[in-house]
Amino acid sequence: MAGLRRGIITERKGVSDVLSIAFMFLIVVFAGVLLHSYRLGAIDSAVSRQMQLKAEYLYRALELSQVENYSLSYLAAVAENVIGVSPQVVPGDYLRSRLDVLLSYLRPSGYGVVFEVRHENSVWVQISPSDSGPPSPNVEKFSFSGKYTIVVAGLAENRVAQAEATITLFRKG
């Protein structure tokens, strides 16, 4: 009789072990589904922040990198062209071609870049790649903007001119 009871008790322990393992497996599967569903929202926000930082990186690169064979940064050269400083240090056509090369190198794949500099009624707009055209209103955009100040030497007195620069990243297609 004692042997029979031991057999029944071990069978009950076996069933309870299987049931507890089955419930743990269900909990793990359910937790995985929940984590997966919440993870998708976090990744979208991380990608948005990453693209915002890339827009700032592009702006800083244009602000700090110098045009080949000149001692001006790209942003300063474009600002001088927009403000109308004469004589121009960097010719506009040469600057536009160098900017196109630089923007095509720096922009992330699958994205386009709009570089815009404004001063009063003058505007410089450059889009890379040039065949993409301006972004549509419903496409996701990431922008970073700043101001660039130039002191223009005049005959009678110096004047200060300020140009507003904006970099916008947008998803192509």
C-alpha cells in the first residue's frame, strides 16, 4: 500500500510540474508579444530623433567645412552670395556645383536634402538630389535652422547682415 501511494504522489508531482512549465511558457509567449508590440513605437521615435540629429549634423558640416581652394565655409560662402557682398569670394556657379557634391555625399541614403538660405528678398535654395524636387507636404521632414552673421565693410561704415539658413531632410519616394 505504501508503494502505491508513493506512485500516486510522484504522478501528481509530475502533472503539476508539466502544468507549471506550460503556464510559464504561456507567460513568456504573452510577454514577448507585449514587448514586441510596445517596441515598435519606441523604434519610430528613435529613428525620428536620429534623423533630427542628422539634420543638425548636416548644418554643422556646412558651417564648419571649407570650400575647396577658399578660406570660407560653405555656409559663409552661400550667405555672402545671398547678402550680395562684392566682390564675391566664391563664385555662385562653382559654389552650387561643390555644394551639390557635398550634399550628395553627406545625406543619408533614401533621403533628400533642401538647403535654404534667406536674407531679406534674396533666397538660395539647393535640393539634393537635384532630380527629386521639393518635398511634398505630407512627407516626413526633419529640419534644423540657424542664423549666420556677416560684417560687410563699406566705404563710410561697416554694416551687419544676417542670413537665415535651414537644412531639411525628407524621405524620398
